[in-house]
Amino acid sequence: MADIHTTLVHFDLVYDEPVVLSEWVQRITANNPSAFTGPGTNTYIIGKERFAVVDPGPNDADHVAAIMKATGGKIDYVLATHAHEDHSPAALPLVEATGAKMIGFRCDAESEHLDKTFAPEQDIQDGDVIDAGDFQLRAIYTPGHLKQHVCYLLEQEKTLFAGDHIMQGATVVIIPPHGGTMWDYLDSLMKLKGQGINWLAPAHGHILSHADQVVQELYDHRMSRERRALEVLTAQKKGTIEELAPMVYPEVEGDLIKGTHFALWSHLQKLVHDGRATKHHEKHWIMGEEIWEIVET
């Protein structure tokens, strides 16, 4: 994992209060800490006189009020990196209060796990530029955490609002039932290299510098886990995720164990995708009923 001492840029994480990060960017952290949100969801406010809001966060009255106070209601754009419940529900009350334009990926109608209130006026595409006049945000499509995930690059500072593509202090969960795949995630990570990114602004945790280094070390960490998953599956010949996960992630305990099941699921899917494993199951949407087997060579 990235060396926290060389990459972390410390600004206080304060609930429902703006923290100035640069001449262009403020951050307000929602008071929704958990095992999967870390210290809470970071909402980023970009601009000087008129504003764009990235990842407005949960529809919590105090959080929405803090965003409105920090911007004076002068919001032209509300963008979400993706439509999970900790990222996008505050978009609707902000749009209703300010008339701002809602931008992002429209969620699949059949998904039960995404925020159905997030209905963007503009369905974002890779490379789209949101021109706010004195600043520009460029969309970078980054599937992996789930299929419909996008990061936004502030061109003036080369600050990447990374959503759940990159987190500080933890690896993100890849969620196969939501269309997330490990092979997409790894491709999306490497897509960020060479973009000239100066700062990574994650939705959970602190700002990170040395972006290309962080990206490479995250990639290397994932590949190390894949090698471990392959070693375990080779030794065991077959098994369910519940059986295999403790051997792949022996150091993980408590509330984070569920996250290791999703992570291993995504690694095993990649092994199947690469022709190195197979699976059979009775009900594919239940992790515990999938039997994963090594492909003998």
C-alpha cells in the first residue's frame, strides 16, 4: 500500500463544517462514519463565486445545510461520482433549493442498491468537460467499484475527485452484483497514470499526493491479493468464498470481513475471466452457494 507518510496531505476532517483545501476547493465531511465509509463521506465544493458540488453525500439535514451555507446557495452544478447512498442522495435537495444542474451516471432501473433519487439532467460521458466559466471539470470514466463510476479532474489544479475509486487508508470494495469487476477496476486505475494528476481527493479519508505512485501501489497491492487468492484456490482445489476468504485475508476481523468476501468474489471472478478458475452455483446472486475451482493446467 502507499506510504502514508509521503502521500497523505493532512487537513482536519470536520463534520458539517467547510475546510479550505486550496484557492478552488473546500471539503465538508458528512457525519456518517462506518467501517465502509471511514471517517465519513467527503463532499467537495469547487469554485470562488459560483460553485460545483462533487459527491453531495447523504440526504442529512445538517450536511445539506452546511453545503448551502458554504456556497450561499450559489451552486450551478451538483455532480456525483456514483449513486451509492453515501454519495448522491443530497443532490436532490440541493438541486431543488438552488436550481443547479444534476450531473452523473443515471443508475440502472433494476438495481436495488443505488440511489433512485439521483436522476441526472446530464448523463456524463468519458472525457466530457463541465465548463463552469472560471474552472473546468473533466470526467474520467472509472468503472470497477461499480459499473457506473466516474471521477472528475479539476483542470486548474489537476485535483482528481476520486469518489470510491481510490480511498485513503483502505482499498475500495469491488461489488460484483452492482456491475463492479476487478479487471475493470485495474484498467481504470492504470488509466489515471500519466494524466498529470497532482492531488487525489477521495470521498473517504485525506487528500493524497504523488498520484501516480499511489495508483501503482494500489495496483500492485491488488495483484498481490490476486496471487494469494490463486495460491489458496490451487492448494484447496475448490471452495466457497466463506471457506476461502479467511485464508486469503487472515488479518481481517470484525465488520470488515464482509468486505473481504466482496473483494475475494471480485478476484475470483477475474480468475474465471482470465481462464484460471471456474465456478458453478445454484443461485448466482448468493455468494455462499458459488463453488470456485482451480483450472488444472
